[in-house]
Amino acid sequence: MRADWLQRRGSADLILVFAGWAVGLDPFRHLSGAADVLVLSDYRDETLPEALWAPGKRLSVVAYSMGVAVAARHLPRLRPKRAVAICGAPDPRAVIGPAIYDATLAELSPQSLGQFSRRAGAVVPPGAEIAALAAELRALAGRPTAPAPAFDRILAATGDRIFPRAAMAAAWPGAEIDWIAGGHSPFARWRDWQEITG
């Protein structure tokens, strides 16, 4: 995994963010709060960079989009005080639709990445490496669905064009989903991490 500190002030609280595919740090940059914030991405390798934070931190997990499945596989070990899933699911390929997921992988190009960016409502950072992003999708598709992930809060968007509403509802059987208005990248509605973690 890639790890980027969004905020590092030596707080006793750490928010570990499992970011979405291809979007980088931009969706989260405007969010404020007292906690340290470490953003994880690039899931070609799902090894947690645990050496980056000190033991004993009060840990919260915020997982977004494809990062939800990755976080779900690590929650039993991390044991955060709070875990929030946003616009994602334990089996993202099933929710996106296998045909759409596989076509995205097979036909990935700068043009199709731009199309994804518009549908997701999220900016893809300049200079995105197509081969690396394709390898990440391939790796994620080959990993097992997370077993019954224990998120405290599940947020999904009614107008999500990447993780459609009906498929999202089916992906979380028996779970309470907080539906919010908007599309796949809902972060502009919040100003503080506390609004997300509760």
C-alpha cells in the first residue's frame, strides 16, 4: 500500500483512511480536525504499513469506495474504536457489476479514466499510471470477499453511478445504511472528520 500523511501533529487519535481507486488524496484535503490522518491507497499490495503509527493510538477507520473491501479485511486486526464505510462494499466487483468491472479493466486508458472521473464526481490526479491502476483492479478482483465486516456506520449515496443503489442495498444484508443525497464522492458535504466518524 501507499501511505500519505494528510495531517500529522502527534495526536493520540489517528484516522486511518482507506481511499478509493485512482482518486488520491484530493477528496479529503479540505477536511479538518484534531486527529492525525493517514491515507492509504494503491492496493496492489494490501500489507498494512503499521510501522508508521505508534502503538496505543485511538484508531478510527474511514473507508471509501474500493477501500471499503480492503479495510474490511483488516478490521479484525486493527480493532478501531470506530469504523465507517462510505460508498463501497465488501465485494466491489459484484456491486459495480462484473461485466462493467472487467470492461473497465480491459479497456483502461486515459480517456476511459476521464470518463470514470466524471461518473464518480472525483478528480483523478494528473499523471495517473494506467498500468498501475489496471494492476490494482486486477489484484482487487482476485481477492476474497471480506467476511461480515464490522463497520459501525455505512453511508451510501442515492445518486451513485459507480456503486448503484439497488446493488449496494443487496451488498449489505441486514445492515442499516445511511442514505445520503448525491453521487459517488460525497465528501464536499462535510467540513470536519468528526461529521463522518460521529
